[in-house]
Amino acid sequence: MNSRAGFENWIREALLQTESALDAWVPGDAPAALGEAMRYGVLDGGKRLRPLLVLAASQAVGGHPQAALRAAVAVELIHAYSLVHDDMPCMDNDVLRRGKPTVHVKYGEASAMLAGDAMQALAFEVLTPTDSHVPPALQARLCGLLARSAGCAGMAGGQAIDLASIGQPLSEAELREMHRRKTGALLQASVLMGAATGAASASAWAALSDYGAAIGLAFQVVDDILDVTQASDTLGKTAGKDAEANKPTYVTVLGLEAARAEAQALRRSAHEALARSGLSSGACLAMLADMVVERDR
Amino acid sequence: MNSRAGFENWIREALLQTESALDAWVPGDAPAALGEAMRYGVLDGGKRLRPLLVLAASQAVGGHPQAALRAAVAVELIHAYSLVHDDMPCMDNDVLRRGKPTVHVKYGEASAMLAGDAMQALAFEVLTPTDSHVPPALQARLCGLLARSAGCAGMAGGQAIDLASIGQPLSEAELREMHRRKTGALLQASVLMGAATGAASASAWAALSDYGAAIGLAFQVVDDILDVTQASDTLGKTAGKDAEANKPTYVTVLGLEAARAEAQALRRSAHEALARSGLSSGACLAMLADMVVERDR
């Protein structure tokens, strides 16, 4: 798995697995339009970066495949619910996501809020199967990692800072702290949930945590760069929204060239962390770090 | 614990424990106003029926006290988040809750949505302590029970039916199914989470499940009765909302007298289930069933 072609095969296989599990585990028969809205919000779209990180980290530590697939789906459900809620009129008021009308545009605000709420609950349902062979202690560990990355110390906390920061000047340190929570926490948790499915030593765990933190930040820096350099049709969402909303970004705080240099520095940090981990099968994680920085949407 | 005075002492002690744990575990220092909005949404108000059910069921099976307290707080967090989201303009658009302005009135819609989201995540954080003696397998079991009762097969699914049913005639069976999910699932889960903290036999588990289903439905029947018979200042929330919104209720479907008879029948079912459970320390559960039916707010 050191070749580009091998990585591309791995990605294809991992995405197939993820899509098929999402399709199987997100119920279509939930009452009224709830199931339909949930499926609309999470199926058929998205880069699936978080599931890929879970599966790659699990592979790197020789982890439990069933548990890794459940963790991959759970973390994507949390990500997808956060997009559904973020897009609503009281938050970003966005009408386009993954090239399609957003959930509240299609199903109404009340259904979008409920669908997001139910997706968060479903993430924890998926992590706690009653009829499978995922060991209960691992289920509890995965629930704990996911809940902490989604809650006020993680994603929701970052969104609260984001909300409060509109029109406010932020220092680079404050911006970093906001994104560490808002985007970084769930990306880092993806890596750690994957690692938790196997037997990582304390030093490998710490190195994977550093890797996750580096790509978590890199992802957001690149997002901010793409928001000013790419058109909406490439991104599949409305471009230039941050500037328009007067939100601080890495580009407004650092400037475009310095933001690009920062993304490269974070990529190097991620690779160094992998080298420190001592894991011999971290090739997919290394290539995912490159993918995060080199992506154009 | 068969006397009224003993029960009142037990309630007082259980409420003190619950309030103190909520105060300790709902963080005030979350970023921006997020922590403040979360605390506003869950502290200092509410009957705490769900925590009382968890603690009483745990006591009935000689359960793990630390796990029971965590389950009590977690289930109340789920209940409280659902109220915060329900009250928002895109749902019930209510401005009064527990005698105070609702969370979105005080903190804005975006913060209310985020606070609700973070409260749901916090419920699962509380259930998965990393530094305590709650056995991991029990943590996983509690997460699974809570997630399933909160998600599309439970509370969120019931809310979706509710949303779709405004202005629609519902049969008694459909109304019952909506409430079984919307309110009943979380009340039943409270009982079962309490039972899971100890060693309930399969037959005791089934009986407690029946008890939980009966009081879950009774709670809603009584809610519908109070909505037409009590004033807003007694309820601490806006009375008569359901009729005004043209929502089907037990009173509109059955009539007031038949709804009262139904509440009494469900109380008897709850008592019969407790008798079937064979548990000798279910006195608090029995008195909680009476409290659910006799309450005036």
C-alpha cells in the first residue's frame, strides 16, 4: 500500500463500504418525512474524509473491522447533522450543499432540525449494536470519544465561538482555537476512534492524536483558502460566504500566501507525527494528509 | 419506604442529588454564551420526573448508584434539549417554559439550537466517564438505551409524527403510537436505564418495561388533560396551545371524561406491572405512578 494506485483502490473500497453501511443503517422508514430527510442529509454526497480517517487509523493499528465501520458511520452522521443545522436560516442560512438544495430548503426548517437531532442520536445507536461482536467496552470508549468531540468542548463549542466572532477581529491564536474545536475536534476524534478499535501503544496513541490535530487544522486552513479561490460550482456549496458574512478566516488573518504556507507546514507535522507513531501500516493516513492539503474542493 | 412521608423524603433527597449533579456536570465555562444557554435550559426548573424514575428503578433492583445518577442526568439532558428545540419558532414557537422566557427568546435562535445540540452530546459524555468506576459494559448499555429512545424510533420520530399531524384527524391508535414515541419512549427508557444499573431478571425487566410504557402514556394523557383544564401560570408554560394549534390530543380524540378514565386505567396497569416484577423494593416506582396521574402541573 505504498503506491498511488494502491491508495486509490483502498479509497474506493473504503468509500463503498461506508456508503453501503450508511445506506443500511440510516432508516428510510422513520415516521413522516423524518427518515427521508435524514437520508437526504447524509447519503449521496460528501468527501467522507472522516470515515476514511477512521478506517485508515483502524487499519494502521490492526483494529476491529466491524467496530471501525460503525465508528466511520457514526462520525459521518455527526458531521452531517452539524451541516444540516449549520445551513439553517438562524445559523448560516445557506441554500446549497453538496450541489443540492439544503435539507431545510427541501423539507422545511422543523424537519431539518428534527432530522439533525435524530442523526446525532443515530450516531450513538450505531455505536452500540446489541446483536454484534463489538466488545461493550469498545462501544463505550467510542461513544465517549465521539460525544466529547461533538459537544461543547469540541464542535458545538467551536460553532459558538464562530457565532460570537462574526464581525469581531480575532487573533491567530483565537482563530486556531475556534477551528481546533469547530472542525479539528471531530477530525482528530475520527483518527482516535479508528485507533481505539485496535491496540495502540500510549506513544502511538499520542502520535496519532498529534497527526489528527495537524490534519484537523490543515483541513480548515485549506477550506478557508478554497472559499476565496474556488467558484461555488466546484465547491458544491456557496463560495465566498465567509468574507461576505465578515467572518475571520485564515486568509483574512494571515493572508493567502501565509495560509498556503501554513497548510504545507501542517502537512509536514502530520507526516512527522506518523513517523513518530512507529506504526508500519500508516501509509493510508500519510496519503490522506496529502489529500487534505491538495484537494481543490 | 411504604409511607407517604418516607416517599417525600426520598424525593427530596433524589432531587437534591440530581440538581447537584446537573450543576456539576453542565459546564458553565463553555465558549461564548453556550455554557450559559445550556445551564439556563436545564438547571433550576422542571419536575425531574425522568431522573426520579431512573433513581427509583435503580433502587428497586439494587443498582449501581454512580451509574444511576449519571443515567438520571443524561436522560434529563435529552429531555431538556428536546424542550429547547421544540420551543423554537420553526417548531412550537413558544416563549414561556418553566415560568421563564424560553432559551431562544433569551439567547437567540442560533444559540438555542447549538445549546440543544451540545446538551444531547453532553448526555453521552456524562454516560461515559473515563475516571470513574461505572463498568464500561454498563456505560455502553446505557448509551444504547438512551440513543434508541431519543432517536427516530423514539422521541424524534414521535415529534415528526406530531409535526405531520397538525390539522389531521388521528385515530386513537395513531395518537397512542405518536405519544408512545414522543414522550413515552424516554420515560420508559428512564425506567429501563435505572433497571440496567442493577441485576434485573428477564421477567422483572419485562415487567419494568410494561410499567414504563404505562406511565409514559399516562403522563401524556394527563398532559393533554392539564392543557385544557389548567391556566398558564399553574403550568409554567402556555396553556391551551394544542387546541389553538389544532393538534390532536387525548382530550380531543377521547373527550375529557374518557381521557381521565384512561389515565386511571394506565395507573392500574403500572401498579399491576410492578406487582408482576416480583421486586420487593418498588415502592417508590408505585408512588411515582400515582404522582404522574395525580399531578396538577
